[in-house]
Amino acid sequence: MEAKDLKKELERAEIEVEEMAMQLADMLGAALFFAGVKKEDLPKAIDLYLKGLDEVFEDEDEDSEMGFEEVIEVIEYIRNKNPKLFHKA
């Protein structure tokens, strides 16, 4: 492959990664909403979720996988630390 073709492929890959990151952010917002976060509090809850990742998994290997159980664990963690963000069940 020529350098020009490689550059185009890299640009396409970067755009695809950005699109996937936006989709993941939307899915995180949806997960938090269905966990009970009020719509107006979603941006704050997303920030707390990202910080919570570091707090909950501070002793874990950075390359370990984040699956279904880990996502739930972090949501429960932020729910316990920030109950006012969530609707009362």
C-alpha cells in the first residue's frame, strides 16, 4: 500500500473510532437512565461513572476487560455514593 492509501485508511479508522466512542457514550447514558438517573443529571452521572471506574477498579490491571458485571458494579457504586441522582425506587 502506498503512503497515500495508508493515510486514507488511518483517517477512516479514526472517524470510525470517534463514531463508536459517541455510540458508547450514548449507550452509557441510556444505561444510567434506565438505572434511574434523572435526564437532567445524565452528564454529571456520566462523569461520576468515569471517575467511579478508577475508584472501583483501582487495584485491577488496566487491560482487564469491562463486561456486563463490571458496568453494573460501577453503576451500583455511583448509586450508593450519589443517591440523589437517581429516582427513588
